[in-house]
Amino acid sequence: AKYTWVDKETCIACGACGASAPDIYDYDDEGLAEVIYGGDGNTGTTEIPEELYDDLQDALDGCPTDSIKVSDQPFNK
Ligand code: F3S
């Protein structure tokens, strides 16, 4: 299983993640990314389905500030 969230403290609103994985990431009013998949609310507790793993990996690899966090366990922040 895979889970993800965005660290908005380090996100610079570059927009790469939403382009790579539009079903997983969207942007708030300031352009900072957040996880919207399944109504996750950027909590990192919603399981990402396998068909989105390629998009997830692209977003992870493409973020210039390493703000995208991915784990095989739900996050507990
Ligand atoms: Fe922010 Fe990285 Fe996405 S800087 S907009 S989390 S690609």
C-alpha cells in the first residue's frame, strides 16, 4: 500500500506534482500542493490505488524540494 502527503512548509508551488499526478495532488489558494485523492485532505491516510503508482512516482521524482512524502504506511503527523 502507498500513502502520500505534501509538506507545505517546503513546497514552493512549482506545480510539477499536479501535472504528473492530477488525481492525487491539487493546489490550495496559495498554490501550495496538497493531497486531494479520496478526500484525503493532505493527511496522508488515504490508500493510493495501484493504478496511480506511476503518477505517484513521477510526482515524487519531479518535486524539486522533496516536499512530496510517500510511505507504505499511513502517516501519523
Ligand atoms: Fe510543491 Fe513539489 Fe508539488 S514544490 S507544487 S510539492 S512538485
